[in-house]
Amino acid sequence: MKTETHSRKSESKRDLGVFRKPLLAELQAHQQRLDRARNELPADYDPDDDAGVASRSAYREVTMGKLERDLQTIVEIERALRRLDEGQYAVCVGCQSRIPGARLKAIPWTRTCIACAGRGNHFAGPPLRLSPDPAH
């Protein structure tokens, strides 16, 4: 019985291994977007007028929003890779049911099944927040 369970686990790990390559590709893409967004942050300078201040501030807020989303996605992808290594990938953290392959193909780093995701993401923890002040 123990051998059968071990065999199913290793078979399942092998089947789920097909998600590693897309996860790594997504991780690389988000890291590159993060680097680009960091480079897009406006340098600190004193604009000539109020319109320049407002424009720079708005651009900085949009760029910070991009950074936060990409950072959060990178964290989720790294967690998914860890779950893959630990044999917990494709298992919903909310109800412990199997996450369907179609959902994993759409969002390979997801931690919840559709039903639990529809109830709200109580399993993610607080979202990442970046300080608008680059000194922090």
C-alpha cells in the first residue's frame, strides 16, 4: 500500500513538472518587467511648475503600481515553484481539493481552486506595498 501511494505521488510530481517551465518563463518575464519599471521611475528633480510636479507624481504612482503588481506576482510564482518542489502544487490552500489543469494553465501560480477564489483570497496574506519614497 505504501509503495502504491509513493508511486502515485512520484507520478503526480512528474505530471505536474510540466508546469515548471512556464512558471520559470513567467518569473523571468516579470523580473524583466520589474527591472524596466524601476528604470522608468523618474529621477528626483525639481520641476519648473505645478503641472510638472503633478505629472511627475502621477507617473511615479502608475510606475509604483506596476512595480507592486510585478513584485506580488514574482512572490506568487516563487511560492508556486516551492509548492511544486514540495509536492503541494495544484492543491488548493483553502479546501485542499485538486486545482483543475485548465485553471493552472491560465494562472500557473494560483494557490486556490475557482470556488475558493470566488470566496475571496483569504489565503494570500497582505499585499505588498511599496513606499513612494525611494529612500525607504
